Amino acid sequence: MDKATPDDLKRLYEALDARREELGMTKTEMYRKSGVSQASFAAMRQGKPGLAKPERLRRIELALELPPMSIDQILAGEQLEALPLMPPQYAQGFQSIAEAVESLNEDLRGFSERIERTLHQILDRLDK
């Protein structure tokens, strides 16, 4: 994933966009279902690596009802048409797991911010 070239990312965007259209999903629906912003998808379309974070890519796979690691296979040069689709009964379960993980990530970010503020307050008091 880290070694994806700008051309790889552009090719990935095209494959994911084709999959989105195949599902009859609008771009707005894809952004909402994946939790990945329009700006992140635009960066990928331009070949910028910001989107290539594993947790984002997994959420995109879930939103587009693709099996885990499909994006890695696309980046490795495999055709999306050759990849099996995730059975619908699993897609909802994986989506729920992805939402729980994202919620935990948000909690951890908040916790981290509180720790940082507390440390700054302690350091400020020590400086006085």
C-alpha cells in the first residue's frame, strides 16, 4: 500500500468508481457509507497518497461490498471484475464492525487530545 504510485492510485479510483456505478450508488452515498470524505477521494483520483491508509481502504471495501483485501489486489494489478463479491449477509456484519472500530478510533482521538491538554496544563504550571 505504501508503495502505490500516483498511477496506481488513479487506476484504483477508476476501478472503485466503476464498482460504485455497478452498485447504482451515488458518490454521496459512497462517501457516507465509507465515512471517507469527498476530498480524500479527489486526492486519490489525482494520485495523491493521503487516502491509502489501511482503515480508510477497508471502509471503502465495505461500502462497495467487496471482500477484504480487494483493494490490495486491485493495486497489485488484478482486475476488479475477477474479484468475488462479498455475500450480502456478511456485508452488514462487516459494516457494523467497521463502524464500531471507527467509533473507537474517535474515542481514542478524543482521549489523546484530553491527555495532551492535561500535559500542557501541567507543563504550564511547572513553568510558573
